[in-house]
Amino acid sequence: MKSFGYVAAMDAKHAIELLAEHGAAAKILAGGTDLLVELKDTQRPPGIVVDISRARDLKDIVLTDEGLRIGALATHGEIMRSALIRDLCPALIEAAHSIGAVQTRNLGTIGGNLMTCVPSMDSGPALIALEAQVTVAGADGQRRMPLVDLFVGPRKTSLTPGQLLVEIVIPKPNLGKPAAFQKFGLRKGQALALVNAAAAFWIDDGKDAFKAPCIALGAVAPTVIRAPQAEAYLAGRAITPEAMAEAGRIAATEAKPISDFRASADYRRDLIAVLVKRCLAAAYARATAKTKERVS
Ligand SMILES: Cc1cc2nc3c(=O)[nH]c(=O)nc-3n(C[C@H](O)[C@H](O)[C@H](O)COP(=O)(O)OP(=O)(O)OC[C@H]3O[C@@H](n4cnc5c(N)ncnc54)[C@H](O)[C@@H]3O)c2cc1C
């Protein structure tokens, strides 16, 4: 490993000061599960690593008037153990549970996962299906934007040097929205997604129809994407297994998967159709189970 400087931030404010001081020379270290692999191999190490892992104010998972705020430093393990997330966004727990092994989930953070910006990241689809927003901060203040706008291309985000991903917010109107996440890898555990997907929708009361459907796909395009044509097909349509299957087929036409050593593009398209259908069915099962819970 080539040598680099190191400095630890005590909280978010300190991290932003350090990032402003070191500019483009700085690289943020959170759980390090991705960055350390990169640092081990790179011939061009950063000038300085800014370690934010001690910044406890970036770890909170809290319910506010805006929605559910998840600090960028919350680990996948903490997300899995959060009663709030289990109750309000269980699809995110499914995604967290699918990441790596216990050790990776205990160190790896949700912010780090999003900031890797790899198309196969597992948190992205579950969050995008719930139309999550992110807060980004720098020396000139902070701003909120849709999570989809963070993703620019493989390993490329819209953040500029000096900026820190502070938190992820699932907007209040989407808390409790029935949703599900599915992943397919070459084995059950410790595998990157060949395809992952998430879907969320409300049930139009009285009509048993899809309302505000949202479908997100990973590992099938340069970034995590939505499937707007499949969403438009579902909106207002009666909830049936046939409609779910057709939405899956439409979503498969919207993606741009590649062929690589893990799978062909055609295989990935088939997977999209199956996983989207399964997500929709699982979200519906979740919604009906909740209704039954309320009635009994
Ligand atoms: C064995 C193994 C298995 C894995 N399996 C999976 C898997 O199944 N699914 C999956 O999605 N990923 C997987 N990963 C990738 C990785 O573990 C996750 O993406 C993890 O969530 C990264 O988080 P981290 O805190 O470790 O990030 P780090 O490694 O600390 O950082 C990753 C990147 O994000 C930047 N960064 C981190 N936090 C911030 C922030 N708050 N603001 C701005 N930039 C930031 C860093 O500068 C770096 O570029 C695996 C990794 C390993 C080693």
C-alpha cells in the first residue's frame, strides 16, 4: 500500500472543516470496507484520508417532521436492528441484510454504500423506490436533493471535493408505503447483485389498484435507475399477478444491462422481469398482512 496522510474528524462540522482545508487532496473514510480495498491497490493514493467514523452525529436514525432521517454513518447492521426502519421501511432492512457478510455489515455504512456509486449497490434501489432524498454539506452550507441526483455514473457522484453526504431522508408521505427488495447473485451470501430491484406502491382504497408505483433497478445500467414505463403501466391498474408480470417485462426493456463474466445481458433482462414481479408481489403481501393486523 502506498503511503497517505490521515486525520480523524470528531463530528460532522469538524469533517467539513477538514474537507474544506484539504480540498481535492482529501478522501473520506467511513467504514472503510470499500475504500481500504481501493487504497491497497491504487498507484495514486489520496493526499490525506479524512476519517469520519468517530462522528457520532452522523449516525442517528430518527423520525422527524420531514420523515425518517438515517445518518450517513449508520451501518448496515444498525439499519437491520432499527425498530423504526423495520416498522416504516422494511425493504431497506432486506437490502441491508443482503450486503456482504456480518463483518461487512458491521463496518459498512449506508452513506459509504451510496457514495461508492457502483451500479450493483444494494441500498440504492430500496431507497429510490421510496423516493429518498439526501442532505449534502460543504463549507458553503448544506442542501437537500433527490437521491437519484447523487448518481452520475459508475463510481461517479454529483458531489464535489469538500462535500460530505450527511444523511438520507425517506420523506414522511412514503413512510409505511408497502415496498420490497429482491437481489439475485451467483450465491446466497457474500455475492454482488447480478440484478437487484425494489418496488413500492400504495393500494388505491376500494379499487384494489396500484397507486403511486415506484420501481428501481440496480446492476442493469451505469447507475441505479427507475423504470418509468413500468410504473406508468401499473398506475391505476387493478392489482393482479398478470399486471405484476407485465410490469416486470416492461422494466426489462427499460434497462441497459451489460454482458460480463458473471452473466449475459439477456440473462440479466430475464432476471429483471422475475425480480420486479417478485418485489411487487412481496410488497402486496406486506400491505395485505398489515391490513389484516389492523383489523384483528
Ligand atoms: C467482502 C465485501 C462484500 C461486499 N458486499 C457488498 C454487497 O453485497 N452489496 C453492496 O452493495 N456492497 C458490498 N460491498 C461494498 C461495501 O462494503 C459497501 O458499499 C459499504 O456500504 C461501503 O461503506 P463504507 O462505510 O465501508 O464505505 P468506505 O469504504 O469508507 O467509503 C466508500 C466510498 O464512499 C466515500 N464516502 C464514505 N462515506 C461518505 C460520506 N458520508 N460522504 C461522502 N463520501 C463518503 C469514500 O470516500 C469512498 O469513496 C462489499 C464489500 C466487501 C469488502
